[in-house]
Amino acid sequence: MTPAPQLIDLKLPDGPGGSAGLKAVLAIPAGDGPWPGVVLVHEAFGLTDVMRHQAVRMAEAGYLALMPDLFTEGGTRKCLVGTFRALSAGAGRAFVDIESARVFLSERGDCTGRIGVLGFCMGGGFALATATRGFDVSSVNYGRLPKDLDDHLLGACPIVGSFGGADRSLVGAAAALDSSLARLGIEHDVKEYPGAGHAFLNDAETGPRMLRPMLKRILGAGPDPVAAAAAWTRIEAFFGEHLGASQKP
């Protein structure tokens, strides 16, 4: 039986302008490191059990996986709007917190120093926005694209992107991202899965139960095991290429 990764709740060092007492969850692969690192950025509903499962999944794939809680100072209700504003502005507390997570991994003795960023939903937007900020590879999963996309992506690291064709909130996003990265000569792998909707990489539904029917109707939101398996295969292959060989237990 393969040993399970170790999952640890911790607090990261405060960064100037970042969250005080920044909470995070760290998933450490079984066996001996060092391992490449991955900063995971959670979806709009926060660092839920489903998001914690995603951190464990990356550790099972052989990565030191760290997910900071961007809603540390007040939870989802108080922090959601401000976090989206930071994403739109390209600056603010959330970006400081993500950088704090990247630095934390880089300074660990069990990290190889090669670090990627991977985000879901809102976090997918941050994974795209931080692709020019010191990471070696980025995984953008149904993340919102900024205006003036080419300008935002100048100097970006290699990007793997996954979108759902049934997600009405991101119609044409996969094609737009693919075209922009091609124009800029940035190595990439972007794919849209026709039958999948928003949040298709999750292994369970998320968000308030009363909102789930609406999210399903508007966004096609919810798990899609077939599309998810195909997307994870691409993500792991792309990360393996750009972060170096992970050491799976």
C-alpha cells in the first residue's frame, strides 16, 4: 500500500501588505525529497476540503504542494470581493500572499527550488496573473482572462490551461489564451473539454448547497471525472517537463 502524503496546517511568515497570520495547508509527499514545489491557489469558495484534496493530489504526484488561504483575514464573505479586485488590478494582498507561499517553498530544504503555480476558478486567474512573477510553470484552470491579454503575458513562464466548453462564463477563453500564447511564442498546452463545465477538476461539488443548482445551470459547474482525468494527465506531464522529475512514492 502506497503511503499517504502528510497534510499540515500552518501559518506562513507575514509579507508587507499581505495577510497577517497567513494560513496555509502543506501537503508533503511520502518518501524522501527533495521535490519540486507547487503553490496552489484556491477557488472562490476558499480553502475547502475539496481544495485540500487537490493539495494532497499534487503531493501524491510527487510535488511539495502549498495552498495559502487568501481569505485568512475574514473568510470568504469578507474577503471575496477584495480578492477579485486585487486580481483585476494585478496588485494587492492576494498577490503578496501568493509570493509569500512561493518564497516559503523555495527556502525549504526539501524543495528542489523549481516551483510552479496551479489555480482553480478564481485561483486560475491568479495562476495566469502570476505566470510572469518568478514561477517556472503555470496551470490555469477555468480562470478569468484579463483585458489586453498579450500585454499581461509578456515574459510568462510555460502555461498549461484547461477549460470547460459548457462553462458559459468563459466562452472563447481557451481559444483566446491559446492564440495569445502562440503569438508571444510562449510554450503552452491549452485545451477545452466540450462537455465539461466550471470546476470540473474538483472531485465533489463546492459552494453553498442552495446555490449549486444555479451554478450548474449557468456555469455547468460540477465534477467531470472523465475530463478531469484527461486534464490532470496533461497537467502532470507539463509540470514534469518544466519542474524536473518528481519523485513519486
